[in-house]
Amino acid sequence: MFSEANEKKLDEIMTHYPVKRSAILPALYIAQDEHGYVTDDDIRYLAKRLDMRINEVEEVVTFYTMYSRKPIGKYKLQVCRTLSCMLMGAEQITEHISHRLGCGIGETTPDGKFTLQEVECLGYCDLAPVLQVNFDYHEKVTSESVDKVIDGLQQK
């Protein structure tokens, strides 16, 4: 199911938890890193490894916005859509990114490089609006600062 290296990571992570199921969040990260998204096979495999039911794993995957059930771009652009960010222009930022990349919310660019998503609170309300690109946060974003971020990513 996983590469040998990721099997070792999962085994090591599971040693940190007294109950196997407690390792579900990092285990899902491993699955997503391995395949680019969480596959049906990953869900079945993790359910077995973590002594969980398949539907319990599926519930976790679909509850959190950091996991995806379909292939996503190399760069996941997530714009916070909760109150503070919306009041500070997050909707306009999302529209700008959508127009710039030519893809809608929840879609991936044809080249597979970018996926645009709206997410719930990223926890930086005092620095709104916030854009998360994979695991990197960009605060007080503007159309101009977003363009710089995208330009930098396109050159990678």
C-alpha cells in the first residue's frame, strides 16, 4: 500500500499513541503525500492498520479540508472564508486567483500545478485576509502579493 519508507514512518508514528486510531491524522498525511490525495485503497488500508471502520476513516478525511479525495495540484491555494478574512477582502482575493489561474473554487489548473480552495478559519484573524499555500501562510494578502506568490510558484 505505502512505500517502504512511508510504512516505516507510519510504524514510527503509531508508537507515539497509546491507541492506534489516534494516529489517523498523521497517517492520512502520509497517504496523501504518497499518492497526491487519499485513495479508496488508502482508506481501507488505514482502517485495517488503525483498528477503525472504513466509514470512520472516511469521516475524518471528509471533515478536514487538508485532505483531498481526488487528485489536486502541486500547490494547494486555500483562501480563508470566515468572517475576519471576508471582511478584509478574501472574496476578492479568491476571485482574483480564480481569474488569474483560470480555474474555479475546488478546481485544478489544466497543467496540474494549482488547486484553488476556500477553507474555514486558518487561525490568523488578526492578519486577514490569509492565503495558505500547502503549509505556508501568507497574511494580509492583496491581489499584488498573491500575484507575486503565484509568479514564484510558476517558476519552480
